[in-house]
Amino acid sequence: MASSSFSLENIFDLKGRVALVTGGGTGIGWMIAEGLATNGAKVYIAGRRKEVLEKAAASFKKGPGSGSITPIVMDTTDRQSISTAQKEIQTEEGRLHILVNNAGQVGPVSPFFNNMDAPEHQSAETLGRALFENESFEEWGNIYKINSASIFFVTTAFLGLLAKGSEDKAGYTSCVVNISSISGLMKLAQNHFGYNSSKAAVAHLTKLMATEFALKKIPVRVCGVAPGVYASQMTVDRLTEAGGVDKVGLGLLPVPAGRAGTAEEMAGTVIYLVSPAGCYTNGQEIAVDGGYLAVNPSRV
């Protein structure tokens, strides 16, 4: 084997790869989209707000060897919207190599839950009643719809194009990367039972799809990334406060790294999974969390 096969430009080569990143205009989605495009991929960033997507795409600084970033309006909770976007990419590209399911929301929060001085903690009755009345079935349904169910529908809609993407380069297999959260891997509720359980559903859905696609001989890998504390629309305000990393993490113990994760660390993890270097990795979820799960109760 030639030593050149180990060069970074070969094992992490993304040139000519077509990618779709949902929730790609802000936060972690934008970190991933920018990382993929900087390294040669043609990236479609999807979201509901056209102006946000266009602003993000316009901010991309194209350099030597860079790919491109193109906005595409898509609501990941609406089948017609997903189908319209699928047809657009099918017409423009005829294939897809990378799908990053990143779109998500926090959902219902009960901030009193971790405040042991709050009046809601007078008894099991008062705590249970407070949780019962503070959250709703509609909120829970919506958080599962956007965080979990959308991954199933987006992935299945683009599955044919992803399989096509596995045909044009020997040894390369298209990849789906589901962005879950350490919140789906830990045993603490962090004031939001709905969000954490919906992210746990994402982690298991990743395993289900990877296994079933492999058994059905569909040449598409499915992996997951579980971010720890990163700057996003959900966290950016709290991260600017003193001790913000641990206020966001809400763990029993602080984040060992003592800081939030960087865009390069997030993008780099996804680049590994979707590049030739990651083509022997399937059905795995990587926690990128600064050691958070190592010191806090988790199920892994």
C-alpha cells in the first residue's frame, strides 16, 4: 500500500461529495456545514427560515479547495416539504453522499425541578403535581416530532439518493449522521424530561436504521454524534455567564474540560464519519463532550 494513501487529503477527502445538513443555518448545524464545505463538499443547508439560511450561506468564506454552501428551505416535520427538497436535490445532483440530521428543539422545561429550595419540592405530591401541570402532551408530542420522528422521515425520503451516492467511488459508502446529545445518554433529566428522552430515542433510532439497512443490503451507513456543551441557539446566552458551561451542562460534577466544545471539534468528528476514513464505522454514536459522561451518571 502506497504511503500516500494515508495522507490527509486522501483519508479525509470530501471533494465531490454532496451533503445535506438539516438545521444547517445556525449553531451546531452551521459548524458542521462550514466544516464540510471548507474541505470540498457541496453542502445544502436546510431549515424553515430562508433568510437565516441565505445569511449563513453568504457568510461562508470560500478558499482553495473549498466546496460550496446552498440554502434549501425544508421543514423536517412536514412530509410535503421534505419531498419537495428531495426532488430538488435529485434534479440538481442525482445523488447524496452525506445526510446530517441536526434539526432539533428543547421543548418543555420545568426549571424548578433542580432547585431544591423551590416550593414545588415540599413533597412528592407537590412535585408531581407541578410537573404534571407545567408540561403538556402537545409539547411532548412536538419535541418528539422534531427531534426524533423527523430523522426517520428525512432519512427514508433521501435513502435512494444516498444509495446512489455509494455507487460513484470505489470503497466509499454514503453516511447518515444523526446529531443527538449527551442528554440522551445520561441519567439526569436536566430540567427537561421530554428533550432528554427524545434524544435517547434518536440514539436508538440510529442503531435501528444502521442494523436494518445493513440487513437489507442497503449501502448506507448510519452513525450518531452526541454533542456535549456547544454554542447553539439553545445555549449561547447562558454560555456567556460566569460558569456558563456547567450551567448548561447541569451535571452533578463540572465538565472536566472546563469549557464548551469548539466548531472545529464538532465538524472534525462528523468529517471523520462521512469521509473515507470512517467508511468502516457503522451504527456507532460518538460522544464529543469534554469528558462530561465520564464523571456524570450515564447509560454508556
